[in-house]
Amino acid sequence: MKRFIDTTIWTQNKWFRKLKPEIKIFWFYIISNCDSVGVWEEDLELASFIIGYDYNREKLIENLSNRITIINNKKWWVVDFCIFQYGILQDNLKNKPHASYLNLLRKHSLYEDYVKTIGSLKEKEQEKEQDKDKEKEQEKSKNKETEKWHNDLWESYPRKEGKREAYAHLRASIKSFSDYEDCKKSIKNYTEKVASKCSDTQYIKMGSTFFNNWRDYVDWEDLQPVRNPNRVPRDIVPTH
């Protein structure tokens, strides 16, 4: 009989990675030797003989308690077996394989437990969807807020040229309210100490140039004022 196997179990399932090697082998043994709904008739003597390891029943149950249910003290049910192999079983006569699995669950007196498992799974899926919706709403809200910051910074800058490139720089550098406040400060420093002293706008950096390195002007406290409006310091190069 062929069955599906989770190929990520070795790397992405933390519960499995924590198991000792002999427990991992036993896990694959029972999911290979259980019936079509995940029920294994307990035979530890045979399992120990085939695997080559003397298993202790209590330690096995302790290690796999979250994955199995003991039935009548002699059968082990792999709780998620049906869900993983078949998805949610359809209780109707048209789907004969599913009907046979459900009948076998009833035979083992596991049908109600299976229904509870499905209900729990659906609740978890709903919670995941709700979390995704919340994350989307939070992202939208954050994007609106940062867009408002970008617009405000652009409107605050004196030479509004190169808007497309400027906004690209803003989106890349303004990630928080702290960034927004620092950028406002840099615009204030640059405007008061350079731009306001220049009578010719060619000596004021274009918006696309300024916002590419606006952090250079956040703590620009020691800059000497430009005495001659038509003569600028060497570090202020005309930008076109």
C-alpha cells in the first residue's frame, strides 16, 4: 500500500527533530504499518525485532503523546493520519473510498474524535485567515501613514524637481516615525543654512538629489552661513 509522506518532516517539523533516532524510526514504522485510518495494532515485540531496538512502551507514549491516541490500551491511533492522507473526509455515498474510511473510524469508535479533530483544524484555519486579514489591514494602514509622511516631506522641500526619484528614495529610507522626524529636521537644517541663503535656485539641491542623502543634514549644526548669496561653499555643488 502506497502512502503520502511529509518530505519536510526532517527539517521543518520541530516536534520531530527533537525526537531521538530510535523514536523517529518507530514513528515511521507505525505510519507504515497502521490501517487505512491510522490505527496500529500494538505489537512492540515485533516492532522491536524488526527495527532492532528494545522499546519501552511508556517512553514511546510519552514522546508521541501529542500525536497518538491509545484505544482500549492495545491500539494506537495516529490522530492526523486521515487528514494528511485524504484531507477532510466527505460523508456521502458518492465518495466510496471516503465512506469506507468513515465506516472504519466508526468501527474503531473514533468517528467522534475525528469530527472533533476536523473542527479544531477548521478553527485553526479560520484563525490563520483572520490573522492574515489583520496583517493586511495593518500593512494598508502603515502604507497610508508612510505615504502621508512622504507627501509632507516633499511639500516641505524648497526645490521640487525629480519627484519620481525623490519618492523612490523616501520609500527606501523612511520606514518609521523616527525616520520621518529626522528627515524633517534635515530639511529644516538644509533650508535654513543653505537654501534660504541662495538667490539662485540652481545652487539648491534638486529634490531627487537631496532625498538620496538627506541623513547627511540631520545633525548639520556646524555649517557656516553663506554670506554671499551668489557664492556658495565648495561642498554645495550646483545640481541640474
